[in-house]
Amino acid sequence: MFDFIRTHQRLMQFVLLLIIFPSFAFFGLEGYSRFSDSSNAVATVAGQPITKEQVDEAHRQQIERLRQMFGGQLDPRMFDTPAARQSVLEGLVAQRALTAEAARSKLAVPDQVLQQNILAIPDLVGADGKFDGERYKALLAAQGMTPAMYEGRLRQDMTLQQLNGSIQDTAIAPKSLTIWLAELNEQEREVQELRFKAADFASKVKVTDEMLKEFYDKNPAAFEIPEQVKAEYVVLSLAAAVAQINVSDADIKAYYDQNQKRYSTQEQRRASHILIPAGQSASAADRAAAKAKAEKLLEQLRKSPAEFAKLAKANSQDPGSAEKGGDLGFFGPGMMVKPFEEAAFKLKKGEISNLVESEFGYHIIQVTDVKPGGAKALDEVKVEIAGEIKKQLAAKKFTEMAEVFSNTVYEQADSLKPVADKLGLKIETAAGLTRAGNPAAAQAPTSNPKFLNSLFSDDAVRNKRNTEAVEVAPSTLIAGRVVEHKPASKKPFDEVKAAITEQVTRREAQVLARKAGEEKLAALRAKPDTAGFGEARTVSRAKAADLRGEAAAAVMKADVSKLPAFVGTELAGEGFGVYRINKVAQPAKPDEARRKSQVQQIVNALAQEEMTAYVDVLKKKAKVKINAPVAPPASTEQAPK
């Protein structure tokens, strides 16, 4: 109890969670009104528009959160698809419908609850244990937010969580359903495999020039050389702004003098205590009994101070420290309730206090160690201070440079040299750029979809003019200029004939393997036998036993009302598999841990289903209307393999 109180007595804790935001908060209340042009609405919910710009912004933020989570492992283009953008739109529609319902239901998050939620986030506080308000604002500003915006987002998300919880937390999985699904999942089948390998039929394939030419003509995209450009580009980043900020020794000294507390450490004490509780609601008799017990313990400790840990473990009723012999660890000013703190900081190392009364009862305190406070010398923190000053000045410097950058690339659009010379930037060159970017350099600024769209615009390609300044990441601008342009073309037939021959041969061999396998399957169903089958192995939905995924799925789906049962499936690119199922059984001893996990999965699935149905109802209530698709439909045609 006392450890809990001590933790929650700290002055303030800093907000660490800025980029990876709760799931519903694509962007908050402020974001909803940022674009108010209803003529550009792709959807309306409860009479309020959702614009294409809002969908684009939500999509960009979603990718940015994923980039923060996965770093260089993430290729943003995986999520820059019509399906991904449609998913973002559906998420915004659902969020708006939920928000409208929360408003109708008058759900709200009080200021006190909001503050407690912020204080519960892992702390980033100054060395003095106090909340650093300036740093809080600076880090929010780096993400383009003010405290009011961030707190508005958080309040909205917490409100929606109340609504979500009222539906999702009430899902119940029927026991009969969970048992049936568990037994189905655990069911084991003994199976034998007979493969018809496509490679064994390759020699029987007769490939003609007509087949090759037909494949070439029907799959032009497979042989297309995409449109490419060679481009020059310049990047303006926050780092470039920082590099141009000079900090003098006088600036560092002034900052050090103004922030002495930041570079000083307060004295800390380590103490153990015995707590005999007597809260404010306790009766006079209970308080008297608690005090008498504490006085008796104090008398024992005066005689035998070395018994402190033993007596604390046996008598203290602070569950957080009693098991540790009353040890509370180190603490500084402001971290304990006032009577406790005042007593602890008056004691010398090894001394035991008189009875200390607080709102929680009676304490006996022993100081076990002391860490004296002190200030770091200027030379120790000089580099740190220089970096901090640069950070504080960087945002303003970047804003100034960004204006010059944007104006110069626009006004002197025939070259990037003027902007590079003005701002001390380096002109880089990138060759082989396509509209789709370069998967091998997905994190490079030249792979940003917005920049590529600008670079491949008619004005940039035909007139070789600078692109506009494009923001490709927070505080990062890029502008480019096409140096060379190669239109899209198609590889000549003779150049790809050998590759086409290989593909057509594989395709036709696969057809022959499938035909032979299906004939064998029909014969086995008419007259079962075991000729040609491999060794028997046991498979289940949880254990495929080296079977390919499609084969394991076919085996577990097969009708086993009559054994042996036979099933076949095409093994993409490898041929055809025929499977003989000999036995069906349940394991002798169910895996209870797995069953418990499965029950939770079923509950989660049911909760999600109920939530989806609830949102559908809210969409109808909010009169949702989708006015236009957020992106053109994706092509589903693929070249045969």
C-alpha cells in the first residue's frame, strides 16, 4: 500500500507515448475540423464530412506509426494500396459513428481521470523529480501537436474506449461451442501421401512458338520496363538546421546558470519502515490500539535495533515493503507523505525515529543510507547543454529555412543549385527511379510516394522544372529535378523467349500432373489400395507434419465418415497430391493450456463480431454515405506462372 502511495505522490510524469497512439485515434477532434470543405467529402457521417485530405492524413499517420514500430523492416508501399486506403476510410467512418453515439449518450472523461491517465504513462521527469513542462511541449511540437491537441486526442480515445468496452467486454463463449471447436482443432488424422510431381511431366510437354507468343501477348505487364527517371534532389532536414546553429560559450554558461536545478541532484534517503495502519476513518479505539502496538514495537527496537527487518516482516502491514524487511529504497523530497518525509530527512544514517503519525497510520522509520545532493560542474554538462540549446532553436531555424527552401525551388525552378547554395545543402543524384519507387531503398526520401508523384508530373518530366517542396517525414523536405527520362517500354520477345519457355513448360507440366493425380484419385475412390503411398503420419490442425499448407487443409476438411478416405489437392508449382486418410482419433490427454487459449480466442472473435454488428447499427443511425472511392480499384490480373 505505502509503495503505491509513494509512487502516486510524485509531482508529475512525462508523456512518452506520442507516435504510437491508441488504435482509434487516427487524428483527434482538432483534425476533424481542419479541412471543412464538404464539397471534397468522400463520405458523410451524422451530417459531418470526411474529406479526401483527412483520409490521406490518417493514412499517412498510420504508415508513420508503423514505421516507428518496425523501422527499416517496413516498406510503406505495402500499405499504399486502394485496399489500405479504403480500410482507413472505413476506420474513420466507424470512429465518427462511435463518436456521434458517445455524444448522444453524453459519455465524457473528467479532467481528473485524463490527468491520471497521463501520469500513468512511463515517466520522463527531470533529475529533481519534477515534471518538465517545457520538454513536454517541445516533444509534442516535434509531432505537430500542442498539449491541448494531444489531450483532446487522448480524451476522445478514452471516451470511445468506454463505448467499446461496454460491447466487447460482455462477450461470452458458450461452453458447448468451445468444447466442440477444441475437439475439432485437436482431432488427429493418420494420413499417407502420393505425389505427382510437375517436374516428372516436364519432358512430356510440347511447347510451340504459338504458345510462347500467346503467353507474351497476354501478359504484357510481365515484360514491361517501367518508366524511369534520373533525378537530382536536395533534402532539408532538422539535422541540417541544427548544423547551422552556433552556440557560444556565453550561451552555454547563461543556460547553465538559469537551469541550476536541472543539473543538480537533491539529497536522497534510503529507509525502512514498519506501518501499523490507522486510517482517518478508524475509530478512536482502533487508533489507540494501533498506537499501543506501534509503541510496543518501538520499545523492542530501542533495545534491539538489529531486529528491525525481522520485526518489519512480521508486523508491518505495508504489503509493498514488509516482505523486504520494510525497505522502501531510495527516495527524494516530494516522494513521500509530508510527516514521513520530514521525519526521515531529520534522521542520521542508522537512526530509528519516534512514532510518526500520518493519514495511513503509525510509522517507525529507520534510515539505512544517504546519498548527498550536489551540482554537476559546467564542463561535465557543456556538450549536453549545447545540444539542448540547438534543439530548442532548431524548430525555429528549420521553419525559417523551410520557407526559403520552398520559395527558392519554386521561384528558380530551372535548377537546384540556388537553393543548395543558399542553405548549404548538397545536391544528390538518384538513377532508375520509377513511379513505384525502389523496394531496396524504401526508407529513402526519393521513395516517398508524394515526392515520386511530384517528380513524375508532366511539368517535371517535360519541362525539367523543379518539383515543389514535399514533406516526406516530420521536419524533412525534399525537392527534385528530372535530369533524364525513359518512357515505359516492353522487352523484345527474343530477349525473354527462354524465360517464357521455362514458364510455359512449368505451367503445362503442372496441368499434366494435376490430370494424372485426379485420375488416380478417382480410381482410389472406386477401389482403395495403398500402392505408391508414403509412410503414414499423424496430422492435426495444429500440427501439419511437413505437409504443405494446402495439403494439410484438404486433409482436415475431408469427409471421414467412411475410411479409408481419399482427397486430392493441387500443390501450386509442384504438382498434385493425393492423400489416404486411414484413422481419425482424439488425443488421449487434451492440452488444457491450449484449450484455455482457444477459449480466449473464441471470446475475442465473438467480441469483435458483436462490435462490428454494433458499429453497423451506429452507421445506419448516423446515416453514413460513401460519396466516392478514395482510390481507383486495384487490378487483379496476374500473369500466369
